[in-house]
Amino acid sequence: MSIYIDKVIGLSHRYTLKGDTPVILLIVICVLISLGYLNKYNGNEKLVKIDCYIIFSYLCCMSDDAEILLEILHDILGDEKLHYESKGQISFDCPICDEDQHKGNLEVNYFEHVYKCWSCGDENNTKGPLGKLIDNFGDKKQKKIYNLLQPENHKPKEKRKDYLKLPTGFTLFKDSSLVYPVRRQAYNYLKQRGITDEIIEKYGIGFCDTGAFSGRIIIPSYDSKNKLNYFIARSWDPNSRAKYKNPEASKDEIIFFENTINWNEDIHLCEGAFDAIFLPNSIAMLGKHMSDLLLNTLYEKANSNIIICLDSDAWADAVKLFHNLNGGRLYNKVKIIKLTGDADVADLRGNISDYYYKMK
Ligand SMILES: [Zn+2]
């Protein structure tokens, strides 16, 4: 019983439940328990159920959605700077860029369920639907409550996804004749870039001799369920106008090489797939910036070190990424590589041990 009392008291502190509400909640729960309603659940399930009752009763006790939402926003972002109730507009200090300057740049419209930081919204992607703000800065319980009061038309729409397929003409090297000229061109290109047979085998690298991706090396990427989630198509013709040709899939919604990642071991972060294949346990960010998905996944799942290995021209991005990652449960586990000159990880064939940089 004491655990339920603790829970109700905890919640009434968190959400500043007023007047008799905590008492009523407790009575409701006592009645439910005495009626034996919870007997069919075991220990953990029981707690989850109780949680739901508390949240539900809490929602019933509060007068309207806006009030609840404001409570959550205050919990996450602290005191407001400006508040126009008639417009549903309220501003706070931005949790990313404010740095105790109290500028109140982060504006939330709780009628429209959107937010934006006027200072770093574009740069740090601190803008978008309110659910994202709560995902990024709130906790699970706050998100649960928000989902309940989020209006239907502001819920993220389920996108119907045609699942990605390997391009027409895709052939694995082992499935093609050694003397087939197209295979030889493709294979020579990989050899000249230092890519070994082991790497080709490990990542299922192939080539296309027909179709829209003809004349390109294909590096496929699979998700945690071993379903293709992306592929890189690199032309081996030095005169090709487009070195890379991307599939019609959003690279922000996938983790490249996800099915090969061991989250308990050191993870390398590279820009491109041609870098990532040279390093053990590595993820290609497919650019110099990290997607929210990858950032959140690393925070959640990475249990060992994370080593940032961007190209030398992306040192500023690498440092920014370092600071972005080096917090919470990843604190002190983020390492960074500082490459010199034009050589990237692929040029170095993954020999990066001399380039560790000590961040101050
Ligand atoms: Zn900001």
C-alpha cells in the first residue's frame, strides 16, 4: 500500500495537484484494490495499471487540456518569459542555446501544438511539432500525458512506406563470373580503394550492370530486423557526372548498417559508407550531421565508447557533435578523431589510431 501512497504523493508534487485531489485519487485506488480489481495482474503490471489510473484521474481532475500542457511545459522548460493566453503563445529560455542569458527565444504555440527557437531553430532543429519537444526534453510520463491530450489533427501521420528494394541489376560479386568485364571494372574500383574481399562479403556489397543504377557499386544497409533500409550507389566511372545516386528513402529515418551494430561495443561514427566499412562497428551518418533518430538511439542504446571520425573539413561539425553527445549516460564516453590534410577514413583504410584528439 505504501508504494501507492508514495506514487500519489510524488505525482501531486510533480503536477501540483490542488486541494483534495490526491486524497480522492488515493480513495479511488483503495476502492479498486478492495474490490479485487487488480488481483489478476502481477506485481509489475499492477504498478503500470495504477500509473494509468493516476494519470487518468489526474486528467479528469484538471480543468482543461491547456492547463495540463502548461504544467508539462513549465516542468520541462522552467519559468515562462512571455505568455499571450488569447493566442496560446508562450515563450521560454531555449534549453539548447540560451546558456543562462534568459532570452526567452523558444516559443511554443499550444493552440497549434508547435514550437520553435528563434535563435537556433534552423541550426539545431529546435522546432517542429510539440510532441518532438517533449520527446527531446521531457520524460516518458510527460509524453504519455501529452499523447492523451494531443488533438487528432496534430498527431504525426503514419506514412505508408513502400519498402525499399535493391536496384534492378544488383549482383553480388560472388554471383558473377570472374571474367565478366562489368564485374571486373567494379571489382578493380573497389580494390583500388583498398576494399578487401572480406569487406565485400561482410557488407554484401555488389554492383549494377543494368537499370537506373547501372555502372554503380551498391553498398546496402539493413535495419535491426535485417530489412533493407538504404543503399549507397557510387559510380566507378571517374567521368560520371553524379558520383552518388541515392534511393528514394529518407536517410534521416534510418540507421545505416543498423543490423551490424553491437551497441555494447565501441561505435565509430563516419560520414560515408565508404569510410564506415573500414572501421569495426561503425555507422555512416550519410553526411556531416546526425539525424535525431541516430542521436536518440545512441543515447538510449550505446553502452560503450562512441568515436567520432568525420573528415578533416568537418572539424567544426565534429566538435559540435562531440558536445551534443557527451552528456547524460554518454558523458566521458565520447572520443573524437582529428584528421589532418585531405585524407579521410577511407584513404587511411581505417588506420585512425594516431589521430585521437583530447578534447578539453
Ligand atoms: Zn535555441
